[in-house]
Amino acid sequence: MIYISGIADKKEIQEIILKPLLNLPIPNKDIDLIDEVCKRYIYASDITTTNSIKTICSEVLNGKCAILIDGSDKAILCDVKSSNYRAIQESTTEKSILGSKEAFVENIEINITMIQRKIKNPNLKTENFIIGTETNTQIAITYIDGIIDPKVLDKIKTKLLNISVPIINSSGFIEQLLDTRWYNIFPIAKTTEKPDKVALDLVKGKAAILIAEYPGALVVPGTFLEFFQGAEDYSDKVVIASFSRLLRLIAIITIIILEPIYLALLYYNPELFPYELISIIISSRQNIPLPPLLEIFAMDLAVEILREGGIRLPTPIGTTLAIVGGIVIGESATKAGLVSNITLFIVAMTVISTFLIPNYQMTLSIRFIRFPLLLLAQLFGFLGILSGLYFFILILTKMDNFGVEYFSPFMPMRLSDIYDTIIRGPLNKVLKPPKSLQGSNRTKN
């Protein structure tokens, strides 16, 4: 027998293979011993035979046990994969109040089963791939046949098959390899740990990519506005969910343009400030040695350092570090006369607004956009801000993922799909597969 300790379950090998084989009588030369052993003496649910050395090596690495019999040119493969995986728990990054509490685990088979429990539909299909020339990582793509656009599905599978790298460790690897535009700062797929969110996206005509030993799923194709939709949006009432989305829209605008507009007004159009406000700004900026641009950059840099440090620490410590560190740095900077109170308030509002964006990858993208806009505001004022915004909007409207427009349903305009965008309409309208996911004739990505 050939198996790998730790991947295969030794107790299961003993119960379903060793004990039955000890009762194997003296073989009769007239019978096929391999067939006899498979049918009568091994109790595994998944039994196959092969004469390929490559297949044997691959299956043993995936948790199977290979049984070799003297005089036979075939090997028996039994699935005895160890089930020592982390138990299903609540997601630590996607908290849910009204929805399901369970989250994906590192076992890809359990993850597929969790999706199948949510969608009891015979048209729910799962296809397996092996990616990674050195690691041979199992990748599964699941979708609902008849709902997903076949052209979109073909593009997803083609891109997966064209991936040639030595190792796949997480969904971030897959997302980057699916996107041929290395310079793109926007996410093209949603990463989630929750099977109920995957089920909702599959019903809408999307596909989910699952990775072995990774507790999450990658939902493709992604569109821009979906990254600002929260987990509870579909569980809340229409008015409440729409209000939450409008708050996120205000937060996005605040993150992108609050600091650049403050800078442009201060340098180029101070007359647009109300008299009382400009008086406060002038008094707060007295004896400040740094220009406003360096003030903002310095505080933003301090916030980013605290944020990165907090991510890499345990959750309670990281949260405490971010809060206490921000208070200490802000208080120290204002007392030392390095930063004005107004600048500190502007930066604080920007930082707080980032907490409203539910998707981490999109948060990084939105945070990045404001830095080139700050430089443009410093150099050209409002003209620079408008030019920068026009450039980013142009990029969004020209992008497409697997034939689906990234800025849909607004570009091109599809009125039937606007019920699930900036606001959320009634469930009987938003749970239908959107026309935006029916693909297009584009072939860029």
C-alpha cells in the first residue's frame, strides 16, 4: 500500500482496507484478482483502478491510498482522505446579523457541499481543474447551468486553463492571473467566506471559484457597484437597505474628493469658503511650518502605517492600536504645531469613511485614488480634480470582465438592472439574473 501519513486517515485505512484484506483467501488463477478485491473486500465508497504511474502519484498526494498486487499491472485507488479540518465556524471578516453564520473552511469538498445545501438544484454544476505545476492545487468552478451565460462561462474556464504558475495559495493569486491588465487597480472578482453570498450570486448568473486549502470563494465576474453592497442589504427592508447604500456612496465621495477639494479651495479659490470658516482655517494654520499638501500626506501616511500594523496583529490588539495610535499621533501633531486642527479633521473624516466600504480590495483601490487627485489639486486646482476624476471614470467605463461591462448597468445603461445599484429595489426585482451578466461581444478580458 502507498499513502501519505497526515493526508490519508490511518484509522480508515485499517478499517476498510487492511482488515478486509487479511480475510482474503488464496486467489484463484481463473478470476481477476483486482476486480475481486474491489467488489468484495474493500469497503471504500470511492474505488477506482489505474495503470498510470502519474495518476497514482497525483491521487496519493490528494489523500488516496494505492493498493498494489503482485503480478497485476493495475493499482487500486481508495479515497481515505483525512477529515482533520477546522470545524465550520462564523466568519471573522463578514459578520452577519440576519443571515447565515457559517463560513467556508479549508476543505474544498465541504465548501462545495455547503453551496449544494443552499442550492438544491440539479442544474448546479461543479467542474474541477488542477493548477500549479509544482503544487497541483485543486480548483473547482461551480455555477448553475441555464442561468449563467455560456459565453461568460467559456471565457472563465479558458482563462483558468491558461494559468501556468508553480503554486496557487489563495484567491488573490487566481484573481491576478485571471486579469491580464497588471496595471489595473480595481478588483475584478468578489472574495467571500460565506456560502449564502455565493449562493445568491450563483442564482444571479455568476460562477464561484473554490480553491483547495483556502477558506473562501472567488465570485466572477465582478462589477464595480457590487463591491459596495453589504452582506445585510438583501435581508433588510428596502428603505433601510437603500439608506445604507446611500451612506456608502457619500463615504466613497468623501474618501475620493474631500482632501483634494480642501486643498484646491485653500490654494486656488479661498474666496469660496464662508467668511466664518476661512477665519477658523486661517487662525488654525498660524505658525504651521508644513504646507497643506505635506500636512495631509504626513497624516495619511501615519494612518496607513497604523492600518497595516493593525492588520498584522491579533484582532483585539490591532483594533486598539489603530484607535489609540490615531488619537495619540493626532493629539501630538496638533500640540507640536505640525498639523492644523482643520487638516486633522479632514483626514479623520476620510479615514472614518473607509470603514463603510464592505469590500477590502475595493477599499484599497478607493484609498489609492485620492493620492493622485491630491497632487492634481495642488498643481491645477479644481481643473486637476475634474481631469483626474474623468480619467478614472473613463477607465471604469472601458473595462470589462469576461465580456461583462465593469461599470454596468450604467455603461451601457440598462434600466431593468438599476434596482440593485445605488439603491435596492424590491426583492422580486433584484433577485432576477441581471441583463448586465449576459455578456457582450467584447473580447478584451
